[in-house]
Amino acid sequence: MEFAVAPTEAAALEELTLTVGGHRHSALAAGPESGELVLLLHGWPEFADAWTEQLHALGEAGYRALAVDQRGYARGARPAGVEHYGIEHLVGDALAFADSQGADRFHLVARDWGGMVAWVLATARPDRLRSLTVLSTPHPSALQRAAATDDGQFHDLGYIRFFRRGVGKAEKFLLRDEAAQLRAVYNRRIPAEIVERTVERLSEPGALTATLNWYRGATNDAFDVPAGRITVPTLYLWGSEDPYLGQSAAELTVHHIDADYRFQIVEGASQWMAMEAPDEVIALLLDHLRRH
């Protein structure tokens, strides 16, 4: 395992390449190498640069902040076959990212699918974490319960079932008409230049399939993932306008935490809250990290 640093301008984010298990992951970093590591895991469909505002703020606060283009997203980490996207591989990658920075323990911050990885990692390896922060994604067991008892939540997860079953069909649907449906996912809530940059990267041959393989290889239609009791200090942020993950699942998450826990609703924000409401997210995050 190794990493190389590309030279960047002063005050710019560092551009890294992390070599993990034969895969090469592009990444962004900020802050002193001596600082406590904060590892940030993005969701679908986005890349490490979704955390740009948080990276800058964390670095300025003295943390070593690292956001990685994960498996399927980085050009050098797109193995073929859904078997390479099992949750155990995704969790193993996250731990290897921390290892690449020499961090025995670290703070974990994650969103969407990154959040699913985070809940599983926190269950399996609480000894590695100083704290956990999850945006949008409820605890998987809370989501399962909500989907089983709330018809609205079950319906809102229909896109997951489509992604899982529509191999090839889902890709064509999202990319047709100059990726109109893929652009629609962002619901005009984040800057157009970020959307265009992300769509361009996901339009590369094989890229979209690789990212959708998280849905096909890491879970099933019932969204089973091996997440259990959480025993590390946890901050969970949920946007009041999240169109896919409802308030019932968010509120049920508390029942799976056996540690210091804060649940905060970010009013007026959706699942893109890191970019929609960066100042509020950063303030909550920094307070959580300083306390743990």
C-alpha cells in the first residue's frame, strides 16, 4: 500500500493517489499530516469533491481530512463483476484508506452509500473509530423497519430495486438524452458546474455500471447489510427535504445506538446537505469532533 502526492498550489486541496489492494484511488486531502484523521466517504452519484467545503474547514481546524474516490468511482479502481462490490470489500477499502495515512484510529464522516459502509464499519471495527458522523443515511435496520411499515418509504426506495434488476437498462435510462435523467437526480440543488463535472466522469465507459454495482453487489432488495449496535459517539444529520430517506427511518436510528448520540434535522436541505448547507454541516461536525 502506498500513496503519492501531486504538487498543488498553496491553500489548494492536496491531490493524492492511494494504492490499495491493486487499485488506485484518486483522493483529496487538507490539513497537517500530524492531525487526527477525518475520513470522508461520498455517496452515489458523486465523488470526493462533494466534500470540498468540509475538507477546507477540517484542514483549517487542524485535522488531517481525506476524501477518496471509492471503488467503482476512481478510474483505477473499477473491477468488473458485482462480486467485487460486496460490502466487505467496501469496508475493507475504507479501513485501508485510513491505514494509508498511518491512522490507528480516525473520525469517519459519510453520506448515502458511504453512510451504509460507515454503519457496517462502526459495527465491525469500533476500535478503529474516534467518532462517527453520517449524513442522510439512517441505520440500515431502521431503514428496513421503516420500509416494512411505511408504504411511502417502501415506494421511495423503488429506484434501488430498479438499479439492482435493470442491469444495462438502468445505465441506458440514466445516460440517454445527454444524461438528462442522471442530471435530474441532483434536483437542481447543487451548483451546475459540479453536476456537469460529475456527469462527465460518470459518462466514461464502464463508470456508471461500476458505481451502480454497489447496489447490485453490496446488498439485496431488502437492503440487508451487516450493521448492528453502534458503540462509538455518533452524529446523524438528516435533511428535512430528503426525497428518498424519510423521517421515520431517521427517527428510528436512535434505537440502534449504544453511545453518545446526537440527531439533528437540517431544515430545508435534502440528501445533498454537505453542498446545500455547508456552514451548518461544518459547525455541527466540528463540534462533534472536538467533543470526541
